[in-house]
Amino acid sequence: MDLYYEVQGDGHPVVLIHSGGADSRDWTYVAPLLANDYKVITYDGRGAGKSPTPTGDVHCVEDLKQVLDHLKISHATIIGHSMGGQIATDFALEYPELVSELILIAPSLTGFPYSQEFSNYMNEITAAFPDIDKMIKISQSAPLYRIVQSSPHRTLAEKMLRHHILRTFDWPAFELIWPEPHAAERLEELNPKTLLLIGTEEIPDNIRVAEYFQEHANARIVKIPDADHMMTLTHPNILYNHITNFMEE
């Protein structure tokens, strides 16, 4: 198993999947809280953090399966943030027998019809390549980062993003491979009980994803006041309380 991971605590396994453009430092404040009650596993996705650079197409769902197999975990709570939530959802659809609870924090969703405004925003970031400072400035100027940008955690958020962009300079051409059909077409099949946490300071597309989950997967939706997309850094105690209450029901 070549992915970098860390394990904290004992008890029921909880696997944390970081957001895109970040690494396992996304869970700097949440993981130690959960480790008081559970066995917490964080890992760096392929090409992120301390994990190796991709050498071919990347199967994020199978990488997660590899982590569980390596640690001999047969049943776990899966928690994913942003793109990590996308991975968690696809994993729960592919391997429902391995997931006790699914907890999503401002997730993205495979196959969801994102708006042209969101595509323009992502394209603007890409067009600034290889000017890292400009890429970060464009990325973090979006409304979904307003809270973290005015918080003491701005430095960590930008450190993760800068590290991620620098690593992409060494990436070969590859594709992210997702299970078919896409999750947006299969949410009615989602078996694990599901909690979705989303901040009130978000972009419309992410709010629409949350509403889509509520409609098609019967997920419980909880809105976190005065939180943006990076609530893992700015609101760890609130997340901890919602996560543990949901797990202990």
C-alpha cells in the first residue's frame, strides 16, 4: 500500500477523506477530537500531501478500498470533505457493506450538472497556471472562502493549496476514473444512513448538491451558520458535535 496515512485513537474506525487542492492537514483540528472516541484514519490522496505522484489514471474509490484493506477494516464510518465527499459517496455506492455511516461535508458529486458560472471560475484558475500566486488569489477570492480568508486558518488553507499546485507541476497526464453510472444517477441506491453538513456561506452549486442529496438520497441536511467551504478548519468543534451525535444515535 503506497498511500501515506496516519492512525489516531482506538475504537470504531472512522476514515477521513480530504478535499481537492488539499491533503490530510484538512483534518488538523477535527481528527484529534474524533480520536478521543474512535480509531481515526487520515490519508493523502494520490498525488497529494505525502502520497506518491500518479503514474497512470487514478481510481480514487479503489485507493480508498486499498487503505481499508491494508488496515484490515471491514466496517467504517466514512467522512469526506468536498471532493473527498464525492469519493465517499461513490465508495458507499460501490461498497455499501463496508460503510456504517456516510458523513459528507460540502461534497461535490460525480455526474452533477454544475453551472456555467462554476465552470468559468475553475477555468479562470487553470488559465493562470503556472503563476501560483495568481492561481491562489483567484481561487481564494470566491465567496465560499470568505470566512476562512478572514480567519487565523487562512495560512494553513493557502499552504495546502500552494503545496498541491506545486505537486501538479510533476504530474503526468492522467484521468480520474469514477464508477459508472455516475453517483448523481444512483443516489436512490445509497444504503448507509447519510448526514450532509454545509455552511451557509457557500456558492449556489454546492447548495444545489446538498438539496439534490436531500431529495434523492433522503440524507439529513444540516446547515452550519457563518461557515464556508473550509469549515473543517474554522468550525471543528461544531463538526465534531454533529458527527458524534449522528454516529451515536
